[in-house]
Amino acid sequence: DVFEQPQHVGHKKIEFHISTDIPAVLQINSEKEEKNGKTSYFKYLSAATEEINNTGFGRIFPAPSSNDKMETEEEDDEIPSEFISRKDLEKNRLSREEMEKYSVFKNYEPGDPNCRIYVKNLAKQVQEKDLKFIFGRYVDFQSEVERNMFDIRLMKEGRMKGQAFIGLPNEKAAAKALKEANGYVLFEKPMVVQFARSARPKQDGNEGKRKK
């Protein structure tokens, strides 16, 4: 008698569950929910479909995150971390309207394109490492040729104080540097970037010295 009662009760419960039209995939979820006293099967179907959509299709389409990663990877590959980024250059660079307010940019002319750049209006605190941090982004340091052509000459004394001459690998790199770095505010002073003039003697004495 003791064994028969639980068997009949168990069979009745099982038959009641089997009679309901529940997919085989949802039997586990339905059994758990029926034990808790829940009998609405529409909830089972909606919950199951949500789980399938979240676990299945959600993992297949991570489009926005992948695009963001691609953009950051391109920027990292394009700009080494040891040099200034393009965003920082644009952020701290004066606009054309702002340049007009400074007397330094009056009668500004970029000059004749060549591989050397002339920079003036530099602050006293500027050092060669600061200029390398800015203009080094236009040099491929993996190439020995470009590495050797990259040259910085910062004038710290005399009339040329606050000026610098920077040699870049080619005219294309120099033109890009001039376009992006002209008006960049370094130590609260905007840099004036131009193409360096070719060696032209201003006086006869200097001409004689150069010929010697």
C-alpha cells in the first residue's frame, strides 16, 4: 500500500505533463516552472525565444564594437604612441580666424615646398624632444634612410632664439607637417611653420664664407 500510493500519484503527474503540447527543447524549463506553480505555457515560449535570440543572434552580430576596434587599430598603426596623435594636433591648433588675431601670422606665406621646415615663435621651455614628439610622427623610424634624414636644430641663443629647422624625409612629409602643425599651441605659444628657405646669401661676407 505504501509503495502503490506514490506510484499512482507520480503517474498522474507525469501523464498530466505529457498531455500538454510542449516542445522537447522546452521540457526542462517547463518542468522547473511547473514545480514552482507556474502553468502558463505562453511564458515558456516567449522566454525561450528571448533566450535563443540573445544567446544565438546576439553573438553573431557585434557590428558596432568591431567597427570601433577597427578605427582604433588603424589609428594605432598609423601613429606610434611615442609621438603626438592627429587628434591632439587638431585639438590644440588655432583656426584660421584665430590666427588672424596674432601678429605673428600676418603676411604668412608657406614658402617654396622642400624637405626642410622652419619653425618660429617657440616658447623658452621648448626642447628638441618636444619638437621630436610633434614632427617625429612624419618619419618612418623603421627606415634607416628616413631616420638619418630627420634632423632637428633648435636655436636657443642669439637672434635665432625661439626658432628651429627640421629636416624631414621628403617634400610630401614636410607639406603634411606644415599643414597639420602650423598654429599648434606649444607651451601657450602658437608655432609658425613654414618651408625653410634655400641657402641664399644675404651679405657678401657670408657669401665668401660659404664659398670657402
